[in-house]
Amino acid sequence: MTYLDHNTYISLALEEARLAAFHNEVPIGAVLVHKETGEIAARHGNRTITQSDPTAHAEILVIRQLCKDLGSQRIPDYNLYVTLEPCTLCAAAISFARIPNLYIGALDKKGGGVYHGAQFFDQPTCHHKIHIEHGFMAQDCSQILKDFFKAKR
Amino acid sequence: MTYLDHNTYISLALEEARLAAFHNEVPIGAVLVHKETGEIAARHGNRTITQSDPTAHAEILVIRQLCKDLGSQRIPDYNLYVTLEPCTLCAAAISFARIPNLYIGALDKKGGGVYHGAQFFDQPTCHHKIHIEHGFMAQDCSQILKDFFKAKR
């Protein structure tokens, strides 16, 4: 296999976000990709309501699944793609899992924990800094959330 | 049942911390208690290694278990007792779960996310503030960690 471009993986994360909305969950999706082969190792959308678990965010679900699959609490060979800026909970989990690269779709002023609020990776209590980029298919990643909450009102 | 004093519940959390150390896990324990009846609803120690899950902190495990038991992602009727200041991941999860009161044993300058680093509850991205107290059996809660890491060296 070969590593594809970032937008391709964000598109897959967006598919998971759409599926989450179908389950009446906040449409955010995440995909873990092997940093060399480009293999898609895990993909999930939010499932906090379905699973009765306030921590069942897309990022947490892919991390938990792959860690279980590999029998390790650290996955330094996998890059994370997520449609929305991770919240503080997810930012910390990403760091604990030793994920090296994080690619984000849209930013999240209200609940983000990377560029906003807690800015987890910039804290002295963050002991594993990572490479982060954002803006991949940001318009699509943001629009699906707007549509979801508009329909909810 | 009747609600007991905070040190009693912290003592139970300390038992979970001791059990965690027995499994070679960082000795931190957490207990969820019904805020009116004092019923002990969930108790766990860290299990990140045993479960191959970087998010399997004591706090996350009790929250996940009780939420599953109650079929809800919010548990506003339960107070959380934890031997060490929650990290940023746990602080966010506590807020998302709508836990009203948090009682902490020892503080954690290195990895804490409540009084240190991200100071999650003080951020504008934290949408559910809670009541927090610390210093319950702090010496015991701290010593068990020191002993654990000393033995590891």
C-alpha cells in the first residue's frame, strides 16, 4: 500500500461523521492510518449516546480499538485524522497514546482543546508533543455539524 | 444508607489504588458515590497496561461503568472521589459526565489538569463547572505513588 493524501483520509473520517449523524450522534469522525503504509487501521464516529459513554468520542473509539487490537497502550506508528479539532479529553488521549501526527478538518472555538481553551499540547503537563496540521476539507467538516444542529432545533 | 465522611470514601479509593499497584499499574483509585444515599456505585483503579487502553484511568473506568449501568452518558447524582488530582483527560470526562462534586486526595503538579497545566474547569471551553475540594488523606494518597515509582527504579 501507499500513503495517500491527507484529504483522502479526512474524507473517510467524514463518512464516519455522516454515519454518526445517522445514529443521531454529533457528526464527528476519526481515522487512524499507519504512518508508512497508509493502511487504515481504525475508523469511528461519535457514539456517546448509543454507548451511554461520555468518553465515546470518535478519537477515543479509534484509539481504544487499535490499542486493543495491538495489545499496547501506545500506537506511535499511526497518524490520526479527525473532522473537528479534538476536545481536551481527546487531545490528552492522543498524547497518552503517543500518536505522532494529527490532521484536523475544521477548528472548534467552542469546545476545542488543541488551538482553543486548554490548548493541551502547549501545557507543561503535556509530556508528549506532536505534529499538528489543520484545514483539510474544513468547509465540509464544519458544514455537516451546522446542518446537524440546525435540524435539531 | 447515609452519606459518610469524605475520608472514608477516599480510603476506599486508596484500596483501589493499592490493588492497581498489585497489577503493576500506577496506584490511583476512584470511587463514585450517590450524592444523597452515599451508596458506592463504582470503584476502580488504573488499568491502562492490563487493558491496553491509554484512557483506562481510574476515573474513566468508574464513569464508563456507571454510565453503562445506568444507560446514560450523564451521572449528575454521583460524587467522585479520587486519590490524585485528575489529569486533563479525566477532568474533561468528569465535566462531560455532569458529575457535580469532585473530592481529591493529593495534588499532581506534573500531570494534573484541574489545579495545574490545562486547568480544565477554568477554561471558557468547559461548559459544566463543578464543585471541587482537595487534601483528603493527601499524605497517604501521595506516598503510595512515591513508593510505587521508587520500587520501579
